Amino acid sequence: MFELKKVVSALLMPLPAMLIVAFFGLMLIMFTAKRKSGCFIVLFALIGIFLIAFQPVTTRLLMPLERQYSIFLPIDKSVDYVMVLGNGHVVDDQIPPTSELTRAGLMRLSEGIRILRMYPGAKLILSGYAGGTDTSNARMMAKVALALGVSKSDIVLLETAKDTWEEAHQAAAYVGKKQLVVVTSASHMKRAMQEFDTAGLKPLPAPTNYLAHDNINQPWDKYMPKAKYLEQTERYWHETLGTYWKALRDWAGETKTMEAPIEILSETEIEN
């Protein structure tokens, strides 16, 4: 089910969907008599690709989602755990560990470390499965965290969680009633908080990796379609699909007991 969800969601992303529409239009032009209809379909796809990479459109879509939670500021009460949600990585010994994480993953980790240092005694929970590699995303983040000065005894790994639902339920099994801060991308924060609430936790939100900004004044940057603006549309649509999936899953009443298979780094070795 997890793999099917990923395949379907990948095909429904804005760029692949528009390319599929464009290819369908080309097929009509090349192999049928409906050339005029095919031309309109191709034109529709080209306009769509332009709009999903156009800053005035993409920022209006993503910014309201990203700005629902403010940045994390120190609080008076204690924090027991800071949890960084996984995002993705590659395994390549020819590049530095910081480059093996995705940009979003590195930003989440750096924000988690920033918050961790506000609360001596707190533990850093890193989550994420291997994703087709030999190393879990949690372990890859731990490798970077150690290089950035985090003590090995302060790191806890949750290495089997494949999505936010599993991350939330594994965290609930491990954290219990203790105070937790959840670090994830700003666009993902709303859905993450819903999943943790469903799991019975009331964590403090710590959004990071903001992509949408209004203060872009240069016309050549604001009005020229760019890949970075396409990413904003993809993030918005990814979260929209995730919300629909959550609603469908809740309607179907999917429930299962999740344990927290943890690894404490004081008892394991990670190469720096």
C-alpha cells in the first residue's frame, strides 16, 4: 500500500501530470484526425507548466500553508525531546555528509540542533527509513549531527518509520507524556501536527525550510518561470494530496499498534 501511494502521488504531481496531458495531445495530433483538439490540449499543458512555475501563482498557493505556525522561540517550561522528521538522502562516500541529506532534511536537522542546544538534557530523536538504500535516513542525519557536535548519547534513532503517520505513532510509543518539539518543513507542519494529535501527543511545532516569500522585487526573478517556484507548487500539491489521503485513511478506520524500535547511539558506531 505504501509503494502504491508513492507511485500514484508521483504521477499526480503537477509537472508529470502536465507532461502526461501534453503527450496525450501530441498523440491526438500525430495519430488521429483530431489535430485541433490535440493542439488545444498541448497549449493547455504548456500554459499549465508556465503557471506552476510562476512566482505570483506559486507563492499565493504555498505561503498561507507555510505561515500557519510561527518559528520556534524559547519557552519557560522544559523540553525533553526534539524530534526531526525524515525527508530523504543519498549514500555517496565521494561527497560530504551534509550533501548526502536533501536540502529540506539538512534544514530540518540544523533547526533541530539549534533547539536542542536551548535545552540541556534534552534528547534529539531522528526518524526515517532507508528508502531503498543500505542506511536509514535517521542514521544519515545522526552522522551529520555528530559532525556538527551533538553528543552521541543525546541521539535517539527511529529507523523504520516510512511516513508521518508512522513517525507520530512511534514517537508516541517512545515519548509518552514528556514534552516534545517536532521539527519539519513549514509546508508539512500542519499535517504533521494533525498526525501527532491523532497519535495522542501535543508537541510544540518548530517549522523550518520556508520556500514562499513575498519580498521578491526584481522583475527578472519574480516573473520568469523557475524550478524553485515549481518546487513551491509541488510542495503545496504534495501536502494537499497528503491531506486527502489522511481523510480517506481516517474514513476507512485504519488502525494498528505501533511500537518504537529505537536505537541509542551510545551503544552503536557511526563513522564521522
